[in-house]
Amino acid sequence: MKPAVLVTKRIYPEAIEYLKAHAEVDYVNSDDGLPADELLARISGKQAVVSQLTDKFTPTVLDQLDGVRVIANVAVGFDNIDVAAATRHKILVTNTPDVLTDTTADFAFALLMAAARRVVEGHHFVHSGQWTKWRIDLLVGQDVHHRTLGIFGMGRIGQAVARRGRGFEMRILYHDAMRAPEAVERETGAELVSAERLLSESDFVSLHVPLLPETRHMIGAEQLRRMKPTAILVNTSRGPVVDEAALATALAEHVIAGAGIDVFENEPRVHPGLLKLDNVVLAPHIASASVDTRRKMSMMAVENAVAALEGRRPANLLNAELWAGDGRV
């Protein structure tokens, strides 16, 4: 008898076909997601869950899962799952790293460029019919080349952003709890500095940290005041890393020049202060949203789930302590 798998939201069809070849699939073919009570009801009798970031696996929810062997998240981030609680219940947790690194880095740089060169403002200016003549100072913005790029979080995506910065001959500063490999520092010319120095010296600050208790609101009013008045903040990590209210105030008062934001504290709600501003580029959490990448993320998640169900170690196991030697603990 095949194991049973719940897929909580719509993913790419080839991933569903792969899953059907290995398991009985309960597929929620919708973008709406499941409320907590319905999520628990649908999980009943399942051995695996293919989840997305809107599915909240809190300790309370995990306490009620009976027979689930793996939660395969379709994302590199996994702040929607309490991994420690899952580990206590001997539930494997996987994510989808690497495949979205370059795509997300591309988008972070797209936000940086759009905010610096006022691309969205220009788009609206033309479409609204306001463009009637060329002016020497029409929508002038900030240069990107030869400026200083500060990166919080020098993991895979942070490193990829640094490489793009080098293509613009930028000076690269970074701050991380762990030093990047020497080869990465040499390749990118990146310099490890304090958070305070990064904020005060950078023309662009790009965030690439996971959402942890210590990174929640790591960018608030105090940090924004440390930045240059000409600086631009970019966030493609997780919304709660930035104090959204403080950012809205800083942008409105021109404490910093601009921002490019793809993630928000209470998605899909956006702080109303941000919606009133022209000096912030807002995107609906689409940094990894290329066709190829989202397809690969879908496939990677279901491959992780099937591996666990077949007694093989998933390629992207987050709680590796559940796997010792030749098999599960």
C-alpha cells in the first residue's frame, strides 16, 4: 500500500505527477491555503506533508500530528515550522535551498536598481501622461556602480548578491555571525565588518538573514538612523527582519533615500505608511518567482518527501540529528 501525502497548496503539475507515482496524494489545488483546523483534519492519516510558508507548524500543531514522518517545505526559509518541536516528534523537515539562490539574488539586485534609479516612478510618470519634456534633473536617482554595498547575511544568496555587486565594481561589506570562506572573500572582495560600520558606510544595504529571534526587527529606527540619508535598503529575506513602521517613518522623513521590499511583516498586508510613499519599490514576495526556479522548488520538495517515505535520507534535511549512520534515529 502506498503512503499518503498531503500537498497543502498548488504547486507545479509535474511535481504532483511525480508524487502520484510514489504515493496516494491529497492535493489542495488552490492558492488559498488551509486554516489550522482544516490543515490538521486533512493531515490525518498522512505520512508526509508538502507545505508552503503560509502553513504554520507550531508546537501545538505538531503535537497533534500522528504518523507524519516528513514535512517538505517548498521554500528555502522554514520559519513557518518549529523545527525543534518537529525533531522532538521525530518528524523530518526539509527545505529547497540552492535552486533559488541566483534567482533571488537577481531580484534583490533588481529592487536595488529600481529603487536607486527610480524606475517605478518613471513608469508611472510616463503612463500618467506627465512626461511632456526632457529636464536635466527629471527623476534623478543614485548611481550604483562604484558605490558601497553592505550585505547582512553572507550565505548562499548573500554571496550571489556580492558577486553581482562586483560586476558593478562596488565595494562589498558584510556582516554575519560566521565569517565567509576565505575563497568567497577573495572572489568578491568582501570585508567582514561590524553591523554599525556596515550601516554607516554602505550606500545600499541588502538583507539576507533567516528569521530568528535575534534577527526579528534587526533593522529598526536606530539602525535606519545610522544609515546615510542617500542610502537604500533592500529586503528579500523575511518581512519581520525589518520594523515596517519604523521603515515607513524613515522613508517619509527622508532619513534614508529609498527602499526595495519584497517581504512584509504580516503578508499579504503591507504597512499603510509604505503604500503612500513614492520612494519605496514594493513587490509581492516574488524574489524566487521565475518559472524555472519555482518548478525546481516544487520538484525538490516532493523528491525530499518521497526519499523520506522510502527510507532514504532527503537531500535537504534540516534536522540531521534524526538521521544517524544508515538510517533514521
